[in-house]
Amino acid sequence: MDIATIVGLILGIGLVIGSILLGGSLMPFVNVPSLMITVGGSVSAVLINFPLNKCLSLFGVLKNVFLYPLPTATECINQFKDFAMVVRKDGILALEERLEAVDDKFLKRGTEMVIAGTSKEEIQETLEIELLYIEQRHQTGKKIVDAIAAAAPAFGMIGTLIGLVQMLRNLDDPSQIGIGMATALLTTLYGALIANMFCLPLAGKLETRNQEEVLIRELMIVGLLGLVDGQTPRNLQDKLIAFVSPSSRETE
């Protein structure tokens, strides 16, 4: 669970709502036509821009923002050090007993290939292709969130123009001026909030998550190839520690 994302969202929403409540009621800031224009327009733009299956896969990608099941680099290094000790003592086939403890599907698949005696070249090619498509899925999810971030303010401006037109057409009816002005202002507000409080920060977190996952997957590939080479636990650890930041290497 990523506490920073949750705290950031709660803090941002709380501060906006709190500032509104300090000046009066929240209800004047609730406008259904403005929500229809901003949210509905953004969703329609994304559906036009991306295939439906890509749009539906966004929810799975967004899980990475809140739930991050990947092991850390330190955990991976320790696991490969343990694997190397098993291989050195009992041979590669002995790793089969450790497969039950491997939760990560990418690592489990690679370990199965090592146990099966697959060549280094084939292991590296297969896992790098899988890593490439993982990265592409993440980038597609980020592009969709970026598209929403771009569309929301634009539709907010469209709503503002609609509200102004309605207001100007009803200058002779004072009761309609307020409705038009509310639609005009609130659509701009909604668009700015959707883009800057939700979509842009989430897109940035998705990019960070993608970089972290690529790093961990590359560490796993190097570790698996080291097992095929029969490297000693110490040598394998020294090679994998290059994936850890210098500030953390002393602890490692």
C-alpha cells in the first residue's frame, strides 16, 4: 500500500473542501451540468482516442498507484543470494523446492526456465520481450491519464463558453443569469481540479512505478542469468548490488 498517494489525495481534497466550507456552504459548488460537461466530455474524448480494451485496462494499471506488490531490490538480492547458495550446494534442480515461496510471476517463470535448463540467450530474450510489453502497458495507462488531464481543462473551458452564452441570452431574465454564470465558472473549476489534483499527479506516480518495475525486472533477469552461469553467492550479490542506490549499499 502506497501511503504517500493516499495521504496526498486525502490532503488535497480535504484542503479544497475545507477552504470552501470556511467561506460558506458546499452546495453552491455542486453543479450537475458542469460535471456532465467536464467529466462526460473527458471520458468521451478518451473513448474516441483509445480502443475500448485499453480504456478498461486503465483500472488495472491504476492499481499500481495504490498497491505495489513488487519486492524491493534488497529482497530480490537476498533471494538470489539464497538461490545461488542452493545451486552451489545441491544443483539447479534443487531450486524446484523453492518455487512455492516465489510469489512474483515474472521471477517464477524465469526460475522455471532456469530449472528446465533453458539457455541463457533464450531466457534473456523471453524475459526481455515480456518486460517490453509490461512497459508498453504501463505507458498506455499513463497516456490515457495524461489524455484525461489534457481534456478536462479544455472541456472546462467549453463549459465556460456554454455558460456565458446562456447568461448572455437571458440578460432580460435575472433568474437565469446566475445559472449560466455558475455553469461557466464551475466547469473551469472542475476541469482544473480533475487535471491538477488527480490526473497529472497520478500520471507522474505511474511513470515512477514503471521505472521502479523495470529496474526490478532487469535485476531479476541478471540474477537468473547468474544462476545459469553458476556464479557464487558473493559474486552474484556484488553484481546485483549495482541496482541499489549508493546511499543504500552500505546497509545492503
